Amino acid sequence: ILNVEQSPQSLHVQEGDSTNFTCSFPSSNFYALHWYRWETAKSPEALFVMTLNGDEKKKGRISATLNTKEGYSYLYIKGSQPEDSATYLCAFKKTSYDKVIFGPGTSLSVIP
Amino acid sequence: EAQVTQNPRYLITVTGKKLTVTCSQNMNHEYMSWYRQDPGLGLRQIYYSMNVEVTDKGDVPEGYKVSRKEKRNFPLILESPSPNQTSLYFCASSFTWGNRAATNEKLFFGSGTQLSVL
């Protein structure tokens, strides 16, 4: 069984703070790592799909890095805003022919 | 508009009454999958399909059936629903394999189906 882990489980930050959280995945046989943002009462939406060791992706104030050799990815949010409050999911794919395996998510609450 | 359409959005039923939740995508995606979301447990995969007529069990397949007779549709069937299947269900789809880049393989999710089994 492949395990994808995320930490912390939940996070409360003040508006304007920068924050980051971690996704850990098996470091052998890597194909892709996804990040999704999941707001309450909505469906998950893709933020990034990362495939290469050392990849860095950025979308506005959100960025992500990838280390496939050690099996982790970081998601960073700069200057958190209340609208960033959501659960952030990472998902791992071992090969192109495999299913997508989700981590348990990090729940972020940004306090105004 | 590219989308994954799930129906119904809400469903209340009774134990043992067969039901089907439909999922359809208009993006020509090969990969389709069903998940359930329960408080504190995140997204758990029920079944997935890599292409037409190819389906595989996910982490929690018991009590569910699926079929993939056409590329666009991936219905979830509960032959005899039980109260422990009360949950929020999501269908998702993506491109996979072939000559597309992995970065194109992000999942698109339906709007969810809230199922209550009494």
C-alpha cells in the first residue's frame, strides 16, 4: 500500500502571515505529484501538477516545490488571506498507468 | 464548457433500495474515478477506470459497483445501500497515458453527491 502523508493536519494563521505545509510520498517510482485546493461546500480544484525533481510552480501567492529523491513536496502561501482558507490536498501517481493516491489533506484557516 | 457532471446533487434513500449516481465528462478523459469523503477521513477512492471496459477497485470498494461502457460515463451503483454508505461522493476524471504530458493529467471533479441512507 502506498502512503501519502501530509502535515500538519490543520493550521490556523493570522491574515498576512506566510505559511507552508508538507506532502510526503514514496520516493521510488515517481511519475507525478498533484496539489489541489478544496474549499468548504465546493469540489477540489487543481493547483499544480509537478513531475520533475526540483520543479517549482507558482500561482499568485501560492507556490510549490518538489523533491522526488527524498519524497516530499512543500506548498507555500505568502501573505495568507481569509479566502485562502481551505483544505489543501496532495496526490501522488507512481506511473502513468496507476491510480491517483490522495493524502489526508491540510486544513488551513486564515483568521482576519 | 469542460466539466464533470454528477447527478443527483442530493439523494435520500432507504436501506436496500438500489440506486445509481451518474457521472459524465465531456473532455475525452481516459481516467475516471469515484471517491467518498467522510469527516476526518479525507478522500477515499472507491473505484477507478483507466479506460473503457477497464475498472479497478480502490481502497473502499465494498458495497459498490461501477461500469465503463462508454468513455464519457462512469456510473456508481449501490445495489443494496446501507447507512454506512451515507457520505459525500465525488466523481473525477483526467487525461492519462498516451502522448500527453503528465502535467496535463490534473483531475477535474464533479460537484459532489450528498447521499443519505436511512
